[in-house]
Amino acid sequence: MKLLSSLGSKARSYSSRLLYALGFFYEVLKETGRFFRKSQVGYWVLRNQILFTGYEALGITAIMAIAIGAAVNVIGSSIQQQFGQSQLMYSMLIIVITRELGPLLTAFVITARSGTAIATELGTMVVHHEIEAYMAVGLNPISYLVVPRVIGVTVSIVILTVYFNLFGLLGSYVVAQFLNPTPTPIIEYMGKLLSILTVTDVLSGIMKALVFGMVVSVVSTYQGFSVNRASTEIPVAGIRAVGQSFILIIVTDVVVTLMQYA
Amino acid sequence: MKFKIKYADQIVGLFIIVALAMLAVIVILVGVNQRWFAKDYSFWTVFSSANGVSPGTAIVMNGFTVGKIDKISLNDDNKVDVYFHIYDTYYHLVRRYSLLELTVSPIGLGSSLLFHPGTGDEPLPEGEFIATADSADGQAWIEQGLVLIPPKDDTITRLLAGVNPLLENVNKTVVTINRTLTEVNRALAGQSSGPAGTIVEDLSRGVAKIPRTMDRVDAIVADVQARTAGLLDQVSSLVLALQVVTKDVGTVTGNLALASDELADPTGLIPKLLDPKGSLKTLLDDDNALYKHIISIVEEIEAAVRSLQGIVTGLNGEMPKIAAVLNETRVAIQQAQDVLEGVKNNPLIRGGITESAEQGSLYGSMREGSFE
Amino acid sequence: MPDATAATAAIELRDATAVSGEYEVFKRLSVAFPEGATTVILGSTGSGKSSLIKMAAGLLPPAEGVVLFRGQDMGRFGRKEELAFRAASGFVFQDAALWANTSIQDNVAIPLRVHQPKLNQAELAEKVRATLSRLGWTEGLALRPVDLSSGEQKLVSIARALVHDPSLVFMDDPGSSLDEDSMDKLYEVLSELKSRGKTVIITTNNSELAYRYADCLGVLKSGALLAFGRYEETVAKAESELDVTLARLRARGDRVGPKPSAGQAEAGSEMSQRSDV
């Protein structure tokens, strides 16, 4: 009986948490729709969020992109030359970087940087009653705190994905020139790349980045608000935010990829 | 710890604008490279299968991409309608007798669609049908040299290009043999109403008729033999008569020679001849008996020669027919033998009809030989 | 319930229950805070004062019962009503609850940006400066709360609650962390609010505030409102549990300072009829 009742209560609490999470997501979407229609005190939060999440992550994103592009180029070239299919290199680069790794790795970086930061920041605010203070002055915490972060993180991931694609494709070229005994002129490289690259590739990467941005920001803010009163809950919220974000990013990646290739 | 960010607005603005600008540049460059605003000329063709053909597949000529496939669809004849476009820069190559050829990479790394320009004068109007290399028209045009087909690039493809038709023919042959054997088996089992069944039926009926036919043939052969024997007897008797006549003619010739000798001798023959009591007067004074006798002999000779001529002509006239009849009879008997043997040695069980050595005709004439 | 009572209650709790996690702070508590009066709820630590005032301010939804603002159920407020209520009210938190990532200037300015968006930058700055200076804060507006002591933070918090001139002010233990000078500033503010007829609801364990400014007095103990009514009447009541708390007030005798107005006194007496005592 005890097992049954504990199972039952766990199921109930899980389903009530799930419902709450869905309700939270719905509120976030609703307020995001209203965000641009009213005069915003949240603009400062948005701007600061893009600065921290996007601009400050540009360096690490660029390094990662160049490294990945170079690795794909080097590994792919050695394999494909055996089949006389070196033309496939460009398709591989585009698919790997633009469609898949670009948005995915960018989302992982942003989760690690901003996901924890958002969750811990909001958790701290809850513990210090700052959220109640926002409510007391008439600011909806979701529209003032969550929505700018959601928009900021989403915009940042999308912009960073564009940079990732650029650095990845160009970085691949730069590194390949050092390793290749007969370097390819950049015009030829870019020409071949652009003849294979389609707008669909770019847009599919951007769409994934959009979805990942929403996932990371909503999960992080949700976990931040889940803190109750104790400051010891704050790092727990941060860890949960990162873990759940990673899982949901991978799941949505598969779902979006299936939708694109269906 | 305090932190101040100066120019935060400008940094964020620049961050976003540079990314959007690069995105716009990439889109524009992609558009330029992929010729979004260039005019493409649409055509269509029909393939038997959509394997290796999909929307977006490049159409290549001499290593250059000259077009792309737009759309494929299954038509009412269960073949694949393929709609494609050719870039404007290569439109001048799309002339009458142009072909499309689908080649599959030997190591399974995809396929390529090759374009072979035709040798026609004017470019084809947009929307026209372009045949494939494996269609009847395409094969015909290739054989007639109306299509410019470059040599294949790599050894394997070239080999395969030669091997492929061979394999196809072998395949067809095997399929036909298979079908034939199936049909023969069914026919032998009496289940087939097709031509093999009919043949077997006819054959069995024919085989049933063979003994009667053989009897008739025997009768004909006997008759022919009798006739020819009779003819031969006549011929041999004529030949004997001819020999006798020839002998007589020889004798007469000899006598004439003697007579001419005698005549040549003026002292001897003429007086002898002119002597009223000579043999010549005696000869000429027999009331034409000798003359009549000679005439009758000559008439007999003439008649004999005429009948000989007639027989020979008749024989000559009849000989081909007889020979043909004999030949056909011989061939028919042989074929019947072969069929019986073949039926007896069913290929599925024993291994086919044994080769028999062809025997030449005994009565060969010029007509039977070739004019080489 | 008498109509006059309902009409003069700025905030009313009816059978309200407050829970914190699985812990019930108070159960089925009913109280009405009169409009235009200064109400002080006395209570020791852990009596539920903060929960009561947060519930009254609409920051803590009741698990049971209703909370009314001028007769309207706050649980049914839409966005407009909510915003109107917030524009009409200010809250001073026990621990100041300033926004850590925002400067003092912005901390105080945000309510103005929300409720008076038409103010330009200069007007905004002037109002902020004026409010802060009333509390003795004239410089260091660019500092962040982390740079301030807890007393200073409390003063800024009070300024933030008052900058937009609300008609209803909630103060959760405003005197905590304040030194004597700062307390004097607080007293001045409370005097001014009282003289302007603002509705002020204060929870404290400091009887001085009650003595000085309470028109209505309530005593909260372990989640139960033991006494509530006009100050004089409540103090005069000699219940055993109240003795220790009210003895000090009684000992101080009649209060010196501005007397409550007649209307406020009547409202206070009517409130006492409705207390659960």
C-alpha cells in the first residue's frame, strides 16, 4: 500500500509540475507577444541580456566554429579523396556546420553560460524577495524578467549561429590552406560552397537556433523561479536548468530534423 | 564588484546588425551563385525508373552542371516523367537529337545525369521532350552519330558501358530460354495452348503420320526407282544403239576415206566407178535399195537420237524435282529423327539434341549450290 | 456586515488562510483595515505578521478565503485592476528587497516609470531625488544596493514605496535595521502620511510605532489576531495574553501627538466589533 500511495503521490506531483510548467510556458508566450506592444521598462533587461549572452559569447563561438570547420574539412578530405568524391566536402561542411552542429553547439555554449546565470540570478532574486518587489510595484515578473531573457537568449543564439556558420565555413578554408599542398583560391572555394549552399540550409539552422533559444531560456527561467526560500536551492536550480536544457535541446533537435527531412 | 558597460547599446546594435548584414550577403551570394534571377529553360523527359533521379539532381555535361531536375512524377504508363531546366548559358547546346543519360557510380556513391548535345541546327524550343540514351530513338541517334557523346571518363564506367548491354542481352536470352523451356515443358505436359503446345500436338500427329508417310515415300522411291530403272534401261539400250550406229558411222567414214583415196587416184577409182559393170554401177543400180537402206538407218538414228534427246531433256527436267523430292524427304526424315531424339532427350533431364553431321545431297545440281 | 464598514475598509481579509509550503501560517482570519487610517499590527517574531501584510497587499494569494480592496476581490483582478491597485499602493519589505543589479536611482525610479510613464527623464530624476532627500538620502544615487548598509537599504526601500505617492502604504517592520536618525526620518514620513490621510498598514514588533501612529491596533500571536480595533480601546482591554504586549503601551499612558480624526476613530471602533477576539 505504501508503495502504491507513494507512486500515486509522485505521479500527481509530477503531473501537477508538468501542468504548471506548461502553464508557465503559455504565460511566457503570451507576454512575449505583448512585449513589443507596450512601452518597455524591460528594454534594458533585453539589451543587457543580448550583450551578455550574445556578444560576450562571440569569442568562444568563433573559436569553436573554426575548430569544428577545420576538423570536418581535414577528416572529410582524407576520406573522400579515396572515393574521388572531393566535391562532397562542400555538402558535408554545409550540412554538418550549417544545419546541425552550428545551432547545436551554440545552444550548448549558451546553456552553459547563460542558462546557469539566468537560473541562479532569478533564484537569488526570489530568495531576496526582489520578485515580490517587482510585483509590488506592478511589474509582472514574467513580462519584465522572463520575456526579455527569452527574447534576448533566442536572438543571441540565432545571431551566434550565423556567426558560427560564417566562422565554421571560412575557418575550414583557412585551416585547409595550411594543410593542403595545393591551396584552393578563396574565390573558387566560396564559389563552390555558394553553389551548393541553399537558403534552406541557412534557414533550417536558424529555425533550430530559434527553437533552442526558446528551450534554454524558458527552462532556465522556470528553474530560477522554482527556488522557494533557501539560498541552497539556487545552485540546484542552476544545475537543473543546464541538465534539462541539454536534454530538451537534443530532443527538439531530433524532432526539428525529422520535420525538415520528412 | 561593480561592472559598467559603456556603449552597451552600440555594441548590441552592432552585434545584431553585422550578423544580419552577413546573413543578407550570404543570401545574395547564394542567389547569385545559384542563379535565382537567371532565366532557365525547362524541358522534360521520361525514364523507366526514378532510381538515381530526384529533384535537385544536377545535369552534367563534360563535368559542368548545365541544369537541374525540378520535378519527377509517375505517369499513366508507369514510367517516370522528369521535368528539368537547363541554364541559359548552356541553352544553345540543347538541339535536336540531344539526349540524357543516367549513369550510376560503380561504388554506390550516387548517380549522375549526363547531357549529350545533339547535332541539330537550331536550339530546341522550351518545353520540348528530350529523349534518353536508352530509348529506341536515343539508341538510333547514337548509332547514326547524331549525338555528341564524349568518351567516358574513367575505366570502370567505360567497361561497364560495354558490359551493360552484353549483360542485358544475356539476361534477355536467359529469360527467353527460360520462358521457352517453361512453355515446352507445359506443352509436353499437354498444358499449353500456345505455339509450343500446338507444335507438340502437330508433332505428335505428325509422328503418328510418319509411318504412313514413310510407306508413301517408299512407294514413291520405288516408283521413281522403277521409272529411273526403266529410263536407265532405255538410256543404256539407246547408248548401245548409239554405239552400234557410231560404229557403223565409223565404218562408213572409213569407207568414205577409202573412197576418197580411190577417188584421189585417177587411174583406179573413177574407171572403177564409171565401169558399167563396176560395183558403183551395181551399187547405184539396185533400184535405190541401198539409198533406202541408208535413209532408213539415218531415220532410225535420228529417231533414236531424238528420243534420247527427249529422255535426256525429260530426265534433266525431272531430275531437280526428283532430287529435291529426295532431298526434302531425306531432310524431313532427319528432322523427324531429330525431334524424336530431342523429345526423347529432354534438355532438362538429359541434355539436348545431339549434333548430327550434315550429309551432302547425292544429286547436286548448280541450283543447289551457292553462286560464290 | 454593516455597509458602512464595508465602505470604509481599504483592505479586508475574510476567512483568509495563509500557507507556507506545508505549514499553515494562519487559518480563517478576518480583518478589515480602515481607509485613511494608520493600522499597526503588533506581533512577535514568527507570529505571521509578514504573511498577513503580504496577503493584504496582494503579494500572497490566500489558500482559502478572499482579500478585498475597497470591496473588490483581488483574486479576480485583471491586468488593469491589478495595475490600478499597484499604482495606488506601495510596499516596504522587511529586508528592503531592493533590486541588486539596479542603481539606487533606478530602484526608486522604476515605480514612476511604471505608473507615470509620461514623465520625462528630468522630472523623473527630480522626483526621485526629492523622495530620497525626505529620507535623508542626497548622494550616491548611482550606487548599487550592495554598497549600502541594511539601514540605508531600508530607507531606499521606503523611498521606492512612496515615490509615486500611493494612497495605500504597506510597511513590513519598517523600523528594523534603522538607527535612531533613520528612525526619525521614518517617523517624519509616517507623520506626513498620517496628516495627508493616507491608509497605512504597518506590521512591527516595535510598540513605539504603535504608540506614535496607530489609529487602529491589532495584536497577532501564532497566527491568531488576538485583538483588533481602535488603539485606545484595544490597549484598554486587559486580556491575559495581551498583558505583556500591551502593558508597555498602557504604561506609556495617553499619547502625545496628532490625534486620529473623528471619522478614523469611528471606523476604528466599528472594526473592533468585527474582530475575532
